[in-house]
Amino acid sequence: MKRVHTRRLIVVAATAGLAVAACGSPATTSPPVGSGSPSQVTGGRTFPVSVTAANGTVHLSKQPRAILSLSPTSTEMLYAIGAGAQVKGVDNDSNYPASAPRTKLSGFTPNVEAIVAEQPDLVVVSNDAATLTKRLAAFSIPVLSLPAPANLKGVYAELGQLGTATGHAAQAKAEVAMLRRQIGQISAAVPHHAKPLTYYYELDQTYYSVTSDTFIGRLLGLLGMKSIADAAKGATAAGGYPQLSAEYIVKANPDYIILADTICCHQDAATVAGRPGWSGIAAVKSKHVILLNDDIASRWGPRVVDLLRAVLAGIRGGP
């Protein structure tokens, strides 16, 4: 994983990292699962089922009712598809929705003994850290690994995988349909520009950024935007997450500056304008500095819609 992934995105795709306070629209939660036979599930399917995930084929003999989510994005997805009542515990970085049963468990350095003590019947992670799948197999605990995807198609696929694994396939399908519709509406509302709007996307105040080929870059591409990091030396070798220099950013003179470090690093339009030489950047002069909530900027679940809406509002509301 690149440093940016580990630091910032718990993940944004290929991006994972920094957990900070979450905000945004309320998540949808589900009523408790019915008390009928464990083999009965929603969505017209019965268990056992097999789900193909990043860590291979995961077999579930019955519907899980004690899920541990060690990924903030997976936590958000579970609640969005109506599986919240089956979640027994979440990692210490899962802060949305607020009702999620937060624990001291870590998704980055998972403690097998602590996980087993929770007696889960399914563990969901964003990466198979330290071969967790193999280690928990000794305790007959299945693991579903859902890493940061490369694009929206990957997001939709992971929602489907979670839906099948939890017995909420129909609700997952409905969630995907809603996301597609909302994203389509946002894309249709983008003002027309003769050429792409350039942007500098700041992951942290040390100038790590994203190219247009990353998950975030592809999202912003839906808004007719292009990253100044595309032309940076070593951008490809850095996996699309190069560390730029202040001089490079000033010279590139982006139309917009998008900050994904407003909480972790206390950055805002004023701090950006106060950086040496930055007051002359087109984005600063035009007040085109867009502030994002760190969590929304670092997770690829249902709230990618909130991220797109925030950037679109910055584009449409700017002078």
C-alpha cells in the first residue's frame, strides 16, 4: 500500500488511511433480522452461499448474525444495505454511522485473539492484513476482504458481495441502483466548460495528491475535472499518489484546490492563501478552494455521493 493509502483512506481507492471525525447525511439502518430459521434470508436467497472476494472464495454456511467490520467503508456499506442489526462490533476508526458498535479493534493491526474473543461469524476487512483469512480459518471464522476499488464499478461490486454475504442481496442491489441514479444526476448538473477544470487535490499538507487515474481522480472526472498531478514526475511510479512540491503546484496554477485534510491537518482557504506564493494561484484568487470532510474524502462507500455534491457545489457556487 502506498503511504497515502495507509495514511488517509481507510481508504480512497487505491487510497486508505487517516481516521477523523465523520459527518454527512444520516445513514440508513435496518430493523433487526427476523428470528426465523437461520437459513432464511432477505433478497430471495437461502444459505449456504459462496462469495468471491479479494481473498478468494468465501463460504458462509448460514446467515451471519455477529459481524465484525474492521473497515470504516465496509461499516458504512453494511448499514446502507440494511445489515446494521447483524453488526456486533466495528473497528476503532469506524465512526459512521454513530450508532455502530465501536470497539478498540484495529483494521490495520488486527489482533487475532481479540477478534476471536468477540465470537464473530463473519469478519469484514479492507485488506487481508497479516493473512488474517488464514489465521482466522483455524477458528472457523470466515473473512471477507473488500479492498479499495479502482472505480465505481468496484464499489458496486463490493456492495453486491456484502449483500450476498449478509443475506441482503436485494437491498444491496437497490442501494447500487440509487447510487447510480444519484451520480448520474450529479454528472448531468455539471456546468459546461470548453476544457477540463484543473485541480490540485490535497491529501495532506505535505502535498501528497492524486492523479486523474485514481479512484478519486475518476470521480472528479465525472465533473469535468483534470488533476495537475497527472504531469508530475514519478506520478505513475507512485501509483497515482505523487508527492508534489509547492513550486510545482504554484506553477501549475490550478483552477480549483480541493482539500481533503480539513480536519486532520486543520487546513482551509485561509491557511492555503497564507502559504508563500499561493495567493497568486488562480484557485485562491477566485476563491475556488473546496473543503471536504476528511472521512467522506477517504472512503469509497455510499457517501461518495456527498463528496461529488460538495465539489459540484464548489464549482457551481464559485465566482
